[in-house]
Amino acid sequence: MIDRRHFYRQLISLLLVSLVSIAWRVHAADKLVGLHSAQVMSQSMPWIAQEAGLFKKYDLDFQLIFISSSGVATAATLGGDAEIALTGGIGNVRAYVQGATDIAFIGGVKNILTHSLLGKAEIKRPEDLKGKRVGVGRIGSNTHYFVVQALRRFGMDANKDIQPIQTGGGPETLAALVSGGLDAAAMTAPADVRAVAQGYRFVINGPDLRIPYAATSFVTLRSLLNKRGPVFGRFMRVMAEASRILHTDKPFVYKVLGKYLRVSDTKILDASYQSEIPALEQRLEIRESALQATLDEIAQSDPRAKSVKPQELIDRRYLIELEKSGVFGK
């Protein structure tokens, strides 16, 4: 005969285990995989959010992967290796023009290029770059796009007048320049400040040119927004709070940048911050003019870009929500 008391105890135990399991699933943090394509200040907000505990605050289990180059980052997003990317615009815009219309820009960090061209002491003018080895991260990356645009403003053609050399990324570019493998290089803060400290000089000061370009944007897929809209909403809330820290708490930002960029010199951090922060969007706005500039560049080799409007690439749902929430005004 079955012991009823034993039976009920087992039943209650099973119910408790089930309830605990359900509660765990309900309260477990949502996983989200992101990537960034450059180890620079304009892509530092996920680092800031991590160090400030913002992902935990909004129940997000966020994993950040580094993939150098906008084009490679775009391929990773389209291939399902990441759900959101913080990267330069050209790879994503080019893919959209070629038919990958699932791509959506949901926010922006920097809508102008702030790279500069630095070279050896004997290179004093842009014209002196002719025939020289000029370092860029990758062909098609932000740095390469900057070199093309900057030289064009001085009547030069990057495809004919210089020797573009792919280095792989910012740290590698600085190392190649210092080792003598390059005559000049395109870079952003803090690499440009480090180069100056080692005797190299600004040949073209990029921030002065204010070249419009979706230099750092949040990009994902519309199909993912439809499936996981609230999760992306919490992620963008995290980025909004990280942006506020980036613009208002220099000591904390310096601590984070020092850790992730391995920079301990406060003078370098301060010079980098002061040169970069004026170009960063406080409200995560993505400018149509920045995307239009990218479309115009692509149109020179792919006429399909002429029929694409910049607003087609943008999904503003989270920017509208953030404005209504008042997070930017706090």
C-alpha cells in the first residue's frame, strides 16, 4: 500500500523544484551578443556600462566581441554571430545597398570623422604624402574612408597618390608607424596623441575638416528587433546612461579607458578626451547627413546607392522612447 504522507512529500518537493525553476527562468538576465570594430573612445560605452554595473541593473547578460573593420563586423551581424554592432557605417550601408535591407541603424555615437593623418617629421604638408606608405586599419574601414575623403579635399587621389597599407587595427597601426614600417598613418585618439609624444606630427587634422560620416553607430537587424524588441530597448537604455557618464564623469571614464586601452598617462587620456568628446552625440542621434555622405561615396562604384534614402536605414523607435523617458535630461 502506498504511504500517502511520503507520496505528498514527494509531490510537494517536485512542485517546489518546478516553481524555483520557473522563477529562475523568469528572472534570469537576457543574453545579448554585441561586437565593436575599434578599440577607441567612441566605442567605449559598453566598457563604461560594464564597469558601472548597468548591464546587471537592466538584467542583461551582455557579451562584447572585438572584430576589426566595419565590413567584417557587418558580415558577422548578417551571419548571426552577433545581435548588435557598434561600428562604422560604410560596411553596413554597402550591404544594405547590395540588398541586405534587414539592416537598421538604431542609434549613433559619432556622425563625423575625427581621425587624423600623422607622419614623420619631414612630411609637413598633405602633398608630401605622395608615394608614401600610409597605414589604415583595413581597406574599406573608417580609417581608409577618412584617408580617401581627407586627401580628396587637398586635390589628391588616395588610389593613385599614396600606398595604403593595411595594418589590422589602431594599436597595430601605431606599432607599424613607430617601427618604421609606415611613413604616415590615419588614427584617432589616443593613438594620435601617443604618436605625437614619439615625435610624429599632424599632417592633416581630421576634426577640423568635420567630414560627415556614420563613424560610430548602433546597428542591428529589423528581424531581431521584431523578435526581441524589449531586450534591445533595455540595451539602448543602458547605452543612454553610459553616454551620460561618458559626457559628465571624466575621472570614471579615464579609469575605464585606462583599463581597456592600457593607457596610464593621464595627459594622454586628457588630450584624447578633449579632442574626441565634442564630436560625440549626447543623445545617441544618428544623422541622416552622415548616412547620405556614406551613400554618396558608395554611389561612385555602385549606382544602386543613388536610389537609397538615408531615412530608409534608420529605425528611431528607441531614440523616441529615450527622449520621452527623460533619460537624456537627467
